[in-house]
Amino acid sequence: MAKIIVHQDKVKNVDELIGLCPFSAIEYNDEKLEINAACKMCKICVKKGPEGVFEYVEDEIKKINKDEWKGILVYVDHVEGNIHPVTFELIGKAKELAKKINEPVYCLFMGHGIKKQAEQLLYYGVDEVFLYEDEKLLDYRIEPYTAVFEDFIKNVKPGTVLVGGTTVGRSLAPRVAARFKTGLTADCTVLDMQENTDLDQIRPAFGGNIMAHIHTPNHRPQFATVRYKIFSAPEKLDKAKGKINLCSIDKEKLTSRIKVLDIKKKEKKKGIEDAEVIIVAGRAVKKEEDLNMINELADLLGAQVATTRPLIEAGWADPRKQIGLSGRTVKPKLIITCGVSGAIQFIAGMNNSDCIVAINTDENASIFNVAHYGIIGDIYEVVPKLVEKIKQKGIDGDFITAEDLTAATN
């Protein structure tokens, strides 16, 4: 770790030195100048302070033997054996990354009565599936699942671990990463692999105002979680490839202080994540009743309606309909944004859509940077015209093309 050392014998004008730090991290206690916990390691004191008073020191970094860590692991997220779709998306990305460094792709599958489901993973190009089956793994409980994860990593030593950004994944991944004192990057939107097996992890930071590019060069394994609908799942193969390894673990490690008394299944509702056509209402919608025209367009196209954050905060829509970093990530075949400016927080949640059509009065709006087709105009004029033209042509969400939409406004 890095730290700033204060050479007390060179301290002279205390008030001047304290005033150097914009974060009030320099203080004078017991006749000593000290750096407190507010320090951001910006090194302003080193650069602007008197020569020799402040010194920036980095501890010697212990380098890891990367050759001992091979393969890319995908954690298989499931409920009662039903594999979450994010797992297949991560398998697709893992295969892409593994090809660059000529390493295998593994899957870690733990539960009870899941052998048949494990066989299905081999149809997606996985090299090896490591299967842990035990009655104590029937229901998800953090302690035994962590123990299995830890056991696998110690035995196989994968260099990279990919976990879905689900409820389970968000609780399990950081706990396992902590066991190995390694880093974890949450909600990655871009992943790439360097020749030296360092994983490039890119994610929005500071509310989406910047994109953070993160490396874990001195620790293994490298952990990353990814939301559903960020990457594409590979096509299913005609024949299974790879093999399944049946694994065991000391049953004492599967003990848990959590008792599952009852399971109440959540009512399944079709979310915007699964929609193939989405109409998004943005800040340009002036009144709640004006959403009726958005709903009418959505009904004609067999689409779901989504919104941006301002409409959620106004109480005009269900928070589950929000797209963006603080909402849902979507990847429909067609998405039409109505009066959406295109803040980076929103774009991060939908820029992987197959076809993006944007309607906005501002020709310089950021949304046009990611849109495949742009319509410059007022939604109160464009949307009713679209509705009218679609009624005349009789097209729906299964047959509509972007050309149909742009032509409808001419």
C-alpha cells in the first residue's frame, strides 16, 4: 500500500503546511504534523509543499506467479437447477477471452440433483464442468456455497472468475474474493483480456460520469460480476463437448448457521429485461397523462414501456421499468427512445440493443451517438404520426423495421 510520510525535522510553518491539503487531511497533534484518514493520495502536499517535508512511499509489491493460474471460470447461477440466462452470456464472453490466451473455460455448478442440467452446459462450448452435488447445497446458503467456491479455486486455480450480477452473485462473489484477498470489479460493462492474462475490467463510476478501467495485475484470481443482458450467449452446439468432473468436499465445511424454513416463490412477472421491443419515455414527457401516447405506440408494436429516472422520481412509473445503472439493463431487438437525452447512466443500460431508434428535438443530444436511426423532432408530433402510420400499415413489433419508423415521420 502507498502512504505519505511526514519528516518532522523539516517541518517549519505548520499553518502553511496544513493549508496545503484541500481535504483537511493534514493536522497538527501533540506537536507532530500527521496525515489523517481523509487523505486521498492526491500528492498535492508532496508537489506543492516545501522540499523534503512530505514523501510519497509505496510498499514493495509482491508479484504473483501468473503461470500457476490457468483458465476462465464461469459460476453457474441457478434456482433449483434452472440455470439463469446470464450464465450462458458469461460463457460466451469467457470463450472469447480464453481464445486470446489459449486457456480453457470452466463452469462451477453446485447444488443437488443437477447432473442433467450440468450436461446441458457442454452444448455451449465449455471445456470442463466441475459439479458439486450434496443435499446441503440444495438451497442457497452463503457459508456452504462459499466453502465450495473456495475449495474449487484452491484445487483448480482459475486465473479469472466471472459471476452473474444477480442477487446470489452479488453476495457470493465478494465473499469468495475476500477469502483470496483479491480484487473484484462489480457490474462490468466491458471485459477484455491482455496477453499476460490480466483482465481489462471496465465499468461506469461516480454515478456514470466516468468509465473506470480496472486491472488486477498482482493478485489471482481476478473477479468480475456482470449484469444480465450485457453480453450475448453463444449458439447451442449440435453435440456436447468437454467433460463433467464430479467433485467432493468435506461435509463439515458445508455446515451453516442459516436454516431454510420455507420458500415462497416470487410471482413471475415479465420484466423489461426480457422484452424484444421497448418504447422508452424520457424527460420530454410533460405530464403523466401524456404517457398514454407512449402506451398506445407500445401496444401497437407489442412492446413494453420503460422510462428514465426523472419519470420514476416523479412517481409516474414503476421503478422496475427504469433503464440505466440504477435500473435495469436491456438488450431488445428494437428500442425506441422518446425524448431521452442519452445520459451515460441510461446508455450503459441499453447500448447493446440490436436496433436503437431515437426521437429528440436536440440534434446534438448524446442519444444520437449510440442510435442506429435518429429522428429530430418533438415527440408530441412524431409519436402520434408513428401511431397513425402503423395503424394504416398494420405492422407490429415482429415485422416493423427501422426504415418503417423513419418513413412514418416523413
